[in-house]
Amino acid sequence: MTVRACLDDGIERGPIRLRLVTREDAGFVYSLRSDSNLNRYLSPVDGSIDTQRDWIDRYKLREAEAQEYYFVIERAVDRIPCGLVRLYGMTPPRFTWGSWILAPNKPHLGALASALLSFEIGFERLGNAVADIDVRRDNEHAIAFYRRLGMNKVGQDPENLYFEYLGTTFSRDKAELWRHVLGAAK
């Protein structure tokens, strides 16, 4: 069974549900990507909701070829969208994890839960061994989060720091991380 087939109905754990983006999500995607309070560490977005819809149409071709997966993060309790995350640059055994953006309406520990679910897909469902992550140098909150997860800094340039996250590290730590998320939800 393909990843797409597994994820058509979404995947849920704890406070978060991930589902593949659809063209109907263009307004939501555009609202997050164009919000200056939320997008300051992402590449800029131009155009309109229609431009975003066109981008999603082109992305769906890459998804069909298993090159990339773009997820809407939803609150599990009511399925209200609260973020986005993308797995791309698929060059097994590596993939790039990014375009992670969360709205203020995310549930408690929604950031950690969405990261865990998306890394489960990248490592376990897709069978990759390494995730590559780039982060803007001034995004101190994300950098601290990545270090807490056990990611290793492997490079830098004037704008970004580059991390790699090993599937073995994720596998070693994920049960404890999920206990933290699920225990807090009770």
C-alpha cells in the first residue's frame, strides 16, 4: 500500500491529526503563509489564494510520484486546521522536513505531536534513515526545539543552520516523547 493510500483518511495521535493537503486548503495555506506573525522564518509567498491553489495542483503531481508530501495539521478533537508541515527532497535514505508552520489555535503540545507524527511518516512509513532540516539563524525557538529532539547541527551559512535528524535517534526517543504528549493530554 502506498503512503498516499495510507494517508488519504489522515493519521491521528494525541491532540493532532495530519492529512494530505488538497486544493480546497488553498485559502488556509495562503492565510498562514502570508501572515507576517507566522511566516517570518519561511520563504516568502507571493500571489493570491488562486496562486496557492495552482501551487497545490503542481504539488499533487509530485505527491503522486512520491517526491513530496504536504500535510495540513488539524486539531484531532474537532479537525480544525492549525498548521502545515512538508516532507520533500526525497532522496532515500534521506528526506527534508520543513515548511512547518503552526497557528495560535494549535492544541497544547501540538507542535511536538505534529513533529512526531510527521517524522513517523518520514522514517517509518517511507523508510528513510535521515531527515535534513534547515532553519533560519534567528529562529531561536525552533533551534532549541530541534536540539531537544537530538538533532545534530551539520552546517551553516549566513542565513541558515542545517541539522540532521537520525531515524535511530527518533526511534530511541519517540516512546518517551509520545508519553509526554499523551500524558499532558489527560
